[in-house]
Amino acid sequence: MNDLKTFRQNWNNDQKRLRELFSAGEELQEAKDLFYSQHAVLHTQEMSGSGSWSYADRIFQGISEVQFRLMPDQEEHSLIWILWHISRIEDLTMNILIINDQQVYCQDEWKAKLNAPIHHTGNVISKADLRALNRQVDPELLVRYWNAVGRQTRKIVRNLSWEQLNKKPTRECLDRIMSERALLQEAKEINEYWSRRKIFQLLLMPPTRHLMTHLNEAYNMRRALGL
């Protein structure tokens, strides 16, 4: 798909429709199918297995390991940071806040394999930790972790009922976010924001809208790298 402006417009229209479906509490399967579509296009084809065009692949394919680690002039982040941030945010919100289970990051030795200097989302990160993140994390492994997170998200959504979608995260789950240091204390206002949202509203932000926001950032960064 060459016309990214049209893609983004259509995606935003579908996001509005998804919000309407979730808010109305009707047509659960239609809402889930639309979520899967919105989610798939913002992840790799390998993650979804759909074979359809992927905005994520459009951005991240053809980038060298060195380029993943670079921070273009005037940019606060690198492509490594973007992938890390969107992966960790989706992982903890879906697996802790929604189903009160273990993060993907804590399974299958992902924490050891990624060898990251931090384990939190990176919303607040020191310059030293950012440099270490750029230096230490293997982009290929990070994409594989992101794919695992995306697949788990789709499994979770498949089993959610309307009753569950209209609940808010429990205090136990919100406290786990902080006790497991998935967020730093300096970023605790994000947890407070999540505490006021119903589960269906969380599906409209971390695994969809939040992804789109940072993929657009990554697309602009790719252009800044001259790619």
C-alpha cells in the first residue's frame, strides 16, 4: 500500500467504529474482528499470519541493525526504543491489567534473551539507560518478542466477554504494575490513567491507538535516516 495518507484515514475511521461497537455493547464478534484487523496491520505479517499488508513491515523491513540503534538529529528516541516501548506497554496492559497473569516478558526466557538494561516501559528513561538499550538489545530478537506479545494479545481478546470488557482493572492488577516495576514511580500517572479506563477502552489505546502513534513516529524516523 503506497498511499499511507489513505491508510491512516481508513484506519482512524475503523478505530472510531470500533469505539462505537465497544461502547454500545452489541455485536461482540464484529467488534473483535475489527480489533483483530486494526491490530494485525500494526504488527508484522509474521505475527498475524494474515498475509495482508502490514504498516509495521513497511516501516521496519530493510533497516540494518546499525540503523535500528541510531538516534537521528532532533529525535529523542531510536527505533530500538520505539519497539521496546510498544512491546512492553502492550505486554503489561494486556497480561497484567486485563487478565492478571504473567507478562510474556517473564516467560520463555525473554528477559534473559533480550539482555536489556531496563525492564520497564521506558516512558521515563535516563540518557545512560537509553544508550545502553540501543547498544545491548538485538533488534531481531526484539521483533520476535513483539510478535509473541501480539499473538498473546489476540488470544486474550478472543476469550473476553462483554461483562469483562466493561470492567475496570482491579487494584491488585494496578498495584502489580508498580510492584513489578513495569512502570517506574516517575511514570505512575500512566497507571492512574489506566485505573480510570474500562477494559474495552484499554483495547482502544495500548494495542491499537498507541501502536499507531509510535509507528507514525518510527515512519518519520526512518525518513530522517534517509531510508
